[in-house]
Amino acid sequence: MLLLAEQPGAIFLGQNVAYDGNVMYRHFEGIPMEQRLELPVAEELQMGMSIGLALQGYLPISVYPRMDFLLLAMNQLVNHLDKLLVMSQGQFRPKVIIRTKVGSKSPLNAGPQHTQDHTEAFRAMLRFVVVERVASPENILPSYQAAIVRQRSTLIVEALD
């Protein structure tokens, strides 16, 4: 996350990016608070804000602690972020890096509504947003490095358990 924070216009938004509450919070240590925007549980609003920030020249890193909850942002993700390039006839190309995680089943199983992996469904629905599933720790950094240089949005699914 520190590598992302160094990018011009980088801003982290989502739940527990500024306040502790889940395991992802510790990944933001060292990132200045002015680059963090804490949001309530409002997944579709979060994705809409991410798109708006990208259109204004920011590099939003939109954090969804569980992939299951990214489903609530599908309208903005599938019908807007993914289609803006086509809808605007190439005029708008918002770039958002979306970070999510497949919930862990051990040492404590968080239950079926917190541990689903929808990577293939996202790949089937998204035409222009790159979907990358990271299943080993050594692939984390290369995935985010690729997202930085890519000229389009990226959904990174961390499935490390």
C-alpha cells in the first residue's frame, strides 16, 4: 500500500482505512491520514465516489474488506466504471484500483456470506476493468505494480488463505 500511496493523486477510501476495525487496517500504516477517506458501509456510494475522484484526476484505491460486499457496488462497477470509456466515446477513461479480499475460513470461519470468491463472475461481467486474482504472497507486489502502470481500472482480489 505504501507503493500505491507514493503515486500522484493516490487516495484510499473505504471502511477501516482510517480507523481500525478489520485485518486490512494494519496495511495502511505509514500512509498519511490526508490520503485516507473513511467511509460508512455504503458500497455503491463508495464506488461512485471512486469513479468521480478518478474523473477529477485522483488515483482512488477503493478498499472493500470482503469480496462479498463488493457485490453491493455492482451497478457502479459494471454499468459505469467498466463502460465509461465506451459511453463517452473514448473521452473519459477513469482509473480506479479496487482492492478486495476473499474472507478467511480459518482459524475462524466467517461464514458463507463473508467468504465467497466471485472472481470468475466479475471476469465474465467486466469488459474493460482488469480482474486479477492474487493467490500467493509473492504475487501481491507485482499485481499492484501492474495496476499502477496499466491505463485502465483494475480489480485485485486477494485470495491468500
